[in-house]
Amino acid sequence: MNKMLYNQTIMDRSRLIDIEDRGYQFGDGVYEVIGVYDGDFFLLDDHLRRLKRSAEAIQMMLPCPIDTLKDNLKQLVTMNQLKEGVVYLQISRGVAERWHQYPSNVSPVLVAYTKVEETMKEEAKNGAKAIITEDIRWLRCDIKTLNLLPNVMAKQKAVENNAVEAILHREGIITEASASNVFIVKDNCVMTHPANHFILNGITRMKILELCYETGIPVRECAFTIDDLRMADEVFISATKLDIVPIVFVNDHKIGTGDPGEITREIINCFAAAIQ
Ligand code: PDD
């Protein structure tokens, strides 16, 4: 059984969740999913920076300094001998009598555990199907909060339609997907929604933008429509450990030739090299 880290102490899975933990009752907390490749974290500092930002956005204290957290997470991966997978880390505001407003004098509750997870090798090679559905989330999607019900509902719809992801739109503008960011390629230019309150600024997304700048692939952070997506030459999604998956069907509409495109493949190769 994997070991968990609970308020900086290594505990086992038998630890109970308090019924008045605000993460459990209100989704009042933040989380991160951090990739581990060949036993090493990928972009750990970036994930911890985003965690701090998410906590600040909801005026929540972190239970310990980031450097302590970083050391504990490394210890967790070593202890569980995780080679390929993710660390799931969540911090709730803490345990308090159930009133909606932030309680005073509450200590945040931190839980982290390792999960074995492979990258989507088959889909990365051959491409996959996505569906489009309405983005019914709130207006602070930039915060990685524990409130994921709209995302859960969208992903369920994708699965029921034999798709790997649900691509979300707000009044016809593509924002992101239920658990990943969305990119299109048109006339050799890569496009993705700007990092504002409508999307989670993915750590993988930021790495892809950096790789595009480095390799000279033209890239723009701009809004695009459902029609732009359907008419794109290439489409791909990105997220931690999913990495990059080409989307070759959107609903029953074929994207480009129906095979992963050249630019997507180039970015996949650059990304794989960055992980090494
Ligand atoms: N989700 N957008 C949303 C809504 C997400 O939930 C995620 C990741 C991303 C991609 O972010 P990143 O590249 O930092 O993983 C974008 C994680 C993996 C999850 O909830 O399991």
C-alpha cells in the first residue's frame, strides 16, 4: 500500500477524514498532480509555484514552507519507489464547525500520495477522439481547486461517447478540456487560449509554449472558436502524465487527414526530449 504524507507526517492509508474537513464538505482547498518519470519529478518547482498561487487566491495558508514540502514530496517518491506515475497532493483549509465563511484559527490539512500512471502511448501515436461540450464552470478556472464536479460531468460525457476528452466552449469560444489544455494548428501556427480566468494555466501547456519559442514554431495565445477547431489542420491536448495527445476526431468530424499532424509530432518529440 502506498504511504501518504499527512500534515508533514508519513501516515498510512487508514487515516480517517474528519467529517468537518472543509475540503470534504465545501471543496475548500487546492491540489496539484505532479508527473514522475523514471523516478524523478518533472517541473516540480513550477507545480509548487502554481500551488502557492492557488492557495493565495483563496486566502489559504500553506501548512509549511514550499522548500519543506518539496523535500517531503521527494522523500515520498523515494519511499514508495515510484518510477512512472504521479504524486497527487491536496491541501484543504482545515477542520472547523460547518459555516460557509473562512474559519479563523484553522490549520490546513495536507495529503499526498503516489499513483502509478503510464503515459497514453497508443493515443499519443495514433491520435484520439474528443467531444465538444459547454463549459459550465465558474469564472476562476485559473485556480486549481478541489471543486471539480463540472469537469467530472464533462469527462463522463466524453467516456460515454468513446472519447478521451471533453473539449469545453463558452459561447462558442474553446477554453480548454475537462482535465487538459487544448491547442490547434492552422497554417503552421500553434494556437491556444490565453492564460486568464477561463482556463487553468497548465504546467505542460507552459512547457509546450516554451518549446515552441525555442524551436521556432510560430505560436499564439489567442481565443478561437468551435469552427476554428473543426477546420484546424491539427488539434492536440496536454496535461501532466497524459503529456500530449493528438485529437484526430472531434465528435464524428475528422481533423485534417485523420492522422496526427507533423507539427504535433514535432512538439511531442521535443517534449519527450525535455523529460529525459
Ligand atoms: N489536470 N486544465 C484542467 C482543467 C486540468 O484539470 C488540467 C490538469 C490541465 C493541465 O494542467 P497540467 O499541465 O498542469 O497538468 C488543464 C490534472 C492532471 C488532474 O486534475 O488530474
